[in-house]
Amino acid sequence: MQSKVLYRHIESPVGVLLIAGNDAGLRLIEFQSPRHPTPRTEDWQEGDHAVLRDTQQQLGEYFAGRRRGFDLPLAPQGTEFQLQVWRELANIPFGGTISYAELALRLDKPTATRAVGAANGRNPIPIVLPCHRVIGTDGSLTGFGGGLPTKQFLLRLEGVLPRQVELFA
């Protein structure tokens, strides 16, 4: 029997986030307009859980610039290949980036760049599993489930991109 998945919505500088988890760990962080929304089944219910409280607190610290890594139990759901890609994302340090090709190399699958990109795009726990740190080989900011402005925001927050300069007339 599968245990209930509890969820809540939280405010963030990148919009409202849906976070979900259970005793197994954090299962989902979803942006307001996800490219690949996670289906809600009858075992999902709005509620409270320690993993949700911890996730909300740690995300708040991250967005405030007081946290560079996360200490949460994770329980993403996916294929074995997706899980391998998502585990490798956790090894990209705060303030760093790698290309999709380099991510494929790290997985010892140098010809799987497109498959790595597809798995990266299905990452159910963005920010915590930092898929925003994966960029094009030429340094371009390619697709991101939360949208390119969100990817830019996260990379600026981590010091990868220069802060935006506000020009006043």
C-alpha cells in the first residue's frame, strides 16, 4: 500500500511553489506553470508533514542567501535512468554549472546528451536537485521547467550570472 502524499503551496521569489512529500521524503517541488505537471492521484492530500516544514524552511534560507545546499530526505519518482541523472545533479556545487554533455559524461553515457536533457527536464525536485545549473555547451541558458527567467534568477542568486542593473531615467 502506497502512503499518502501530503502537499502544500508556498510563496517564493520565483512564484508559488507546490511542495509534496511523505515519510519516504520530498517527492516534488513544482513551479506555478510546470511544463510537465505531476498528476495528483487519490493518495494526494493537502496537509502538514515534517518534510514539508523542513523543505519550506530550507528553501526560505536558500532564497534569502543563507543556504548553499539542502539537507532533506529525497524520494523522487522516475525511471532508473532518470534517478541516475537526478542523483548526479546533486553533485553540481552551489555557484557552479555544467553542460548537458558533461552531465552525460559523468554518467558514463557520453552519447546520451539528449536523454540526459530529457531526464533533467523531468526533474521533480528542482532547486534542491539543481537542474538550473545545467547549461548548453556554448554557455547558453537552455530550457528550464520553471522558465528561463526563473533559471536566470536562480543562477544570479548563486552568483553565476551578474546581478541585473536597474536603470532609472
